[in-house]
Amino acid sequence: MLTLTKLVNHNDDFLPPLNSGQVHAFSATTHEPLVNIVAVLQQQASVIYLCAAEVSERERLFAPSEPVAQAEVKLRKRFNSADFYSGLDALTAGHKVVVMHLSTEPSTLNDFLLNGAQLVTLEEWAASEAKIICLCFSGDLTSTSLEQQLTQLESRFQSFSSFSLAPNGFWLEVNYWFHRGKVRQDKFRIVAGSEHEWTLDSTNPMDEDHAKLRLEQAPIFYLSSAVTGQEIAPVEWQQLRSEQAVSTALERNSDDAILLSYYRGQDIVTLMKTIFQLRSYFGRYLRIYVRELDQSIRHTDEQLLLQAGATLILPINLRFSQVVSLIESSVGWRFSRSLPHSFAALQEQFVPKVLQGYTPLSSFVQHVRRLARLASEQNIDYSLVLGKPARGLKVVDVVQRFHHRRGGDLISSGERLVPIFLFGCRAQDVTHTLEFLFGAPLANVFVNDQRIHTLQSLESKLDDLEASHNNLDLTDALVQAEHTEERADEDLYRRVFPRGFSPLHKVTPPSESES
């Protein structure tokens, strides 16, 4: 049995022990936490560091000259299970702990190891050889396919924990740790000392008894990107040049105010994570404003920003004088919501980015059920549209013209039927949204359509779609359309679409009849 008590404060209750036959997973945005974990384990047992060949030398935890046993897992087009474990036997002989540093990018080694069946085999091998396995991932996994994969697999590990940067240290989120018949989930803030000594921060920023309220005298900070060149901020406001400067300027448990920005092309998930970390660390009375600059935040994302800890989302059409008035009149504001215990818990409410665009009918039905239930839980509107292509158009023509813009915009195909799901779209906005996504009047796309906006009616219609077997898989045809484009006859084209409407890609799949 090995422990991580020496990682911080020699705290015996910090984390459960690591035992033979267990597979643990750790991710960190920087090397330091992973290096420290290896160092603590190396004080108690022999450790070997196995690094995937895909991990560059700059990203590796240890240089070749450092005093830790090291080996590299060579590139393979495909890993054979028998050969892999035979090689593992030879490499790890004489070592109690096996640290595997895997790439954050897709790789054949990740494909081989990171699945339920193989993790069971790895655990069985560790038990038979009396080894402890630690899988390590370094880098920011936010919104990556690997993060989703690890979240789905977390119950297959003995534990899955992640480190992320915090002011003067790190956040440690224990996403899953199975110990003594129970699942443990925890969140710690670690303060990194001047000599890399770690201590647990025992203060609670949500403890209102220690709040330092300055009311009208509370300082107001703003990112330089939140105020345009034509605007002049009040002289008493303090400008910050970067997000890194925010954590240094603010005071914990105070009612300081900070104005952040949202602009076209910005990653909304990164903004949510910034807000969540600020709220978690600085407490309930910090006022966090997000100003829309050149693009509005979609309603669903706005709700998630508020759940993450934002005070107010300032709409794009507000004059700067109104922005100033709203911030200065919010004295005494307090975050009264319940903050999720971790950012991972908040992420479970996101609409996955992969759920957009075309998908065959069988998977479309599954995805729509999931999204509709998610929307209902968050009291968010949605719309299911079942359209019949207009005269002269085939289903593939309509699907090819659909330009999805965000997660939750899904389209599928059936015989003479085009199902579309729009997450976060109100009933009164459906026509405008579809005309925007198709780039044409809706009457030129569908001869008629049926619209559904309630969960009960949606579930019933999805059951009908499943039972009808009305499936027309256009996956291959749409891939072909990326390489083959046939220009439609000019006269026929003018009868179907208005002047100025760009040509459609014409691809006729074998299974679809002429209209």
C-alpha cells in the first residue's frame, strides 16, 4: 500500500491509499503535479516511467538524465494484446509502480488502452503482477474528445483526478475514487510554496462570516478587451491587460467587481471555466460581469455562465454608459445559487460539440432524446421539425444545403423526409432559424413541415420514426459531395430557388428515387 499523504501537509485524510492491482488516472494542465506524484511514490517504492512515443521530449515529465527508470512505448499501427503485456512484463520487472504517460492527442496506444475491456485486462495484469498503474495525461483537456472519453471511463479506474491552475497553486478535483465500497468525490485547493512545498488551503471562500464588503468603495476592474477604443471607462476603474492579472488584482471574500468580455471566435467553455474558478476561489460576493461585444451569447450558454458563477451577462445592444450604470448600481449583490462541486459536473450540462450536423436516423433519434431531456431539465426551448422536400428537390439536396452553426443543430434523412432538431430554439423562431441555416426562404426548401416543441409529443414522434424503419443513410453520399459537384440546369434552378441563391450540390444516392 502506497499513500499520497506527503503530497500536501503529510495529511493522512487527504486521499485514499494506492494498492496493488489498481489502475489510477491523473490529468494536469502543467507538469508539476504529475512530477510531484511520481516523486512521492518513488520515496516509497520503485517506479518506472513509460512514455508514449507520441509525447514529445518537451512534454515529457522527466529528462533522460533524471534519476527515475524510464522507457518509451514505440509507435505501432496496431497493438496486439499478448505482445503488449509480454513487453510490459519485461520492462517493469523489479518495479512496483508503473507510470504510463499517454498523449492527449488521438493515438493507437490510447485507442488500445482506453476502453472498458482493455482497462479490465490491465487491472487483472496489475493484480497478477502486484503492480500499481498510474495513467498520466498532461495538458488542457477541456472540450477535447479525450476528456469526454475519460469521463465516460472514470468508473473503470480505481480513481480519476485532475489538476488545474489556480492563483498561487492548483485545484485538485477528485472526479471519482472508489474506496471501501463507496465513491469519493472531492475538491481541494493546493497552495504551492516558494520551495515547491504544497499545503492544503483550508479557508472556505463561500463562508460569508469572513466576507470583506466595501460596498460603494469596492474596486471595479475590467479587462482591456471589454472596453472598446471609442469608449472611456470611469477614472476610478482599474484596467487589467490579461486574464492572468485578474487573480492577482482581486481579493478573496470581497465584493470586488470584474468586467470580462465575450467576442466572436472566443471559446465559451474556456470563459465558463474562468468564471467557475473565479467564483470558487474568490467567494459569493465577487461581482463577475460578461459583456457581449460583437456577438450575442446563445441562451443555453448564458444559463451555464450564470450557473458557473457570473453575476450578469450584459447584452450586445447596451450602450457603455448603461454598462457603467448597471455595474455601479449592483452594490451588495451576492451569488445565491448552488455552485457545482466541480467544473466537470457543470460540463455534464453542456451540449456536446460533436452533436451537430448530419447523422443517420437511428443515431439521430438517440441524440435527440438525450438533448430534449437535457433541455427540459434546464427549462430550455427546443424544436423538432419534420420537413417534406419541395418539388424538384431530393432529400440529399436539402441535407447538403443545411449549414449547422452550433452544437445541438442536427439533421437526418428518411424516404421523402428531412428531420431537423434545433436545441435552444423557440417555436416562434423556427422559420427564421431554418431560413438562416438553409440560406433560402423555407417555402423553397419544404413543401410542408411538422413542428414539435413538447417532450411528450417529441418522444412519441421519435418512437414512430424508430418503428417506421424509414431510414435513408446519406453518410457516403455527403462525403462524395465534398469531391463531386454538378451544376444544376440554369432554368430548372431558377424555378426552384430565387435569384442570388447559390447552387446546390447534386448527388443522387442509389437508394433514393427521383422526385
